[in-house]
Amino acid sequence: MSVSQWLMLVGCLLFIAGGVFTFIESRNWRVSVAMILLGIANGLLLWEASQ
């Protein structure tokens, strides 16, 4: 994987962690689910692009 793909992976993990943290802090499940799904979708796109 290239450097840009590693940075994208870190961004995906940060989105997922931010979604979990948002849910823990504010109990706003809509925003946290959206952030988690964005992180997963970007991760899947990254996985498909790296093959």
C-alpha cells in the first residue's frame, strides 16, 4: 500500500472512532451511525482500490 492509502486508512479509522466517541459523549445516534458508515464505506472503497 502506498502512503496515500495508509493515510486514507487512518482517516477511515478516525471516522469510525469519532462516531463511537460521538455516541458515547452526546448519545446522538444519527450522527454517530453516519460517521461509522462513512468510515466503513471509505474503507471498503480503499480495499477495492488497493487490489
